[in-house]
Amino acid sequence: MRLLIATDAWRPQINGVVRSLERMREAGPDFGVATEMLTPEGFRQIGLPSYPDIRIALATQREIARRIHAIAPDHIHIATEGPIGWLTRAVCLAEKRGFTTSYHTRFPQYVAARWPIPESWSYRFLRRFHGPAAAVMVSTATVEAELIAHGFERIVRWGRGVDLSLFHPRRESVLDLPRPIFLSVGRVAVEKNLDAFLSLRLPGSKVVVGDGPARAELQRAYPEVLFLGICEGERLASIYASSDVFVFPSLTDTFGIVLLEAAASGLPVAAFPVQGPKDVFGNSEAAVLGEDLRAAALAALRIPRETCLALAAAHSWRRSAEQFYGHIRTVMQRAAPRDHSPAETGVGEVRAFASACPGE
């Protein structure tokens, strides 16, 4: 099977969406799937307003259609609600192709954090985008319930994983700082609520890994905090393993892959009791979730690293890929006609299903 994933989020961006899609592409051959990517690469681009580091494609529907036809996929998965996503959706609807989508970001809450736009408007926008999809993949039960409450349909679960071969405890520390070391990893932007962490009165040191539009302002406001910028691979894994507590101040993440990376490194987590942390940790003892983030961070120091490792071991990218490709195959099987004539195989199977999907 040939799968096309259309996404506005791609390298050089470093975030959970990109990481998840990269993992699915890598796992494709294990499931008999050749996965191609349709990304902003090769299109003229501009910086996203208020976030110039994120580049968005200036493409046309005709250009997107041309790329899709060149790849000739058996199925299309649309991962993001940006220009690439909308244009791919338009091509699919025009050509009566079935497609699936995924919901990675609490877009209404992110928009509300930056501009005075009601969340109801954003949810209406998202319902229109995801409405024709044969299945909408979400990461957790909380996100599923939230979207159902806002009128979304055909929702299925697609969990996330962690690379246990990379993220694990290490004997030597790469951080020569006063202990305890409180770490945060992720995009340095207003919606990540980093002020809630950086303003805490905590002993030892605070470290931030990541970059974004709020970094310069936060560095000026908190000169005592060590900002390391973007780190990946062994460098990132070593920083996790060298820290004492992972502090996750976000109130809007749908999952937070960094939570699993921290746990796999033997690092206890302190976070607010919101979706994302609640879905990842549940009733486990690998994290302290509380409205008082300072108290949670200090209490997390007492969590044994073995407890964190046990939680991380239950999550794998293999299991994530099984869910992802399983949903796609289910959609295609439901779309397949009962009489399998040569003209109705491959792309035709998906197109047959699209005719039964709701339109605009």
C-alpha cells in the first residue's frame, strides 16, 4: 500500500507532531506501507504571523493535486489544519477520494491565548475541516470526549510512544549545575505557559530546552534560568537523564511526548492536573499533578526513578504505529466494494468510500 501524509508541520520544526509523523513513516515498511510526505518543502513559504520560525506554504490546489497524482497514493492522511491540509482536503473532496485526519493541537485554546477569538469559532472551523474525514485520529480519551462534546464524529484513538533505546537513565551528568535541577523541554511560546514554571521559587537550578518566539523575552525576565536552545538526539536524552524533575506547565497540550521522554529517562514529572498529563500518567505514581506547581515540583523529588521507568515501558512507537496503520486499513476495507474487479482496486477502493462521506 502507498500512503500519503499531508502535513504543514515538518522539518526544520521540532515538535511532537513532526516526531510522531517521522516515526510513522519509519515504521511503514513493517506494516507493508510505503509512506510518502506532502509538506511545505518545495513551495514558496512565509513565516506564520506572530511565529515567524514556523513556515507555511504558499501553494495552490492545482500544485497540490499535481503532487498527489505523481505519488498516486492508495490512501491520504491529512495531519494538520494549515494550508497544506486544507488544499489536500479540497483535492480529496473534488476527486471524491476518501481520507483520514488527525487532531494534534488544541487549536481553539492556542488561538485564544494569542488573540481575542472565541473558542466556539475555532471549533466551528475545525468541525468543517475534519467533518468529511473517514476517521479523525486523536491521542487520548480526554481529547476524544472533548471533540465529541463539540460535535465531532468518527473519532478513533491513536496513542504516542517513546524511543526507549535513546531515552534512558545515564550514569554521568552533562549538567554541571546546583541541584536539584528542574527541567522543561518544548516550544518556547506563550501557549506553553512557561512563566508558571520560571516564576516558581525553587531550590537549585532551572533549565529550559527549546526555542520559540517568547525565548528572548523570557531570558530577559529570568536571567538566572539556563536556556539551552534546541537539543536533539543524544544531547537531549543526556539532559533529561541529568535532571532531577521535569516540570510541564502547559495547560493546552493534547498529549505531550516530552512527558514520556522524561519518564523513560527516569525523570519524575510535575504538572498541572489537566488533559495531557492526566491522560499520560493517570493514577500512576510517576508524576505529581497539582494546582500548586511549586509544591508538585518539590514533591516529585521523592518519586523513585524506577516508578517512572515502569510507566514509560508501557508505551512504544511500535504500538502507536499499529494503531495508526490499523485505522487506515480499516477505513480502506470498509470502502472496498464487495465485487473486487481490477478497476476497483487501489485508489478506486478509497474513492468508493469517499462517495459515502459527508460533503462540505
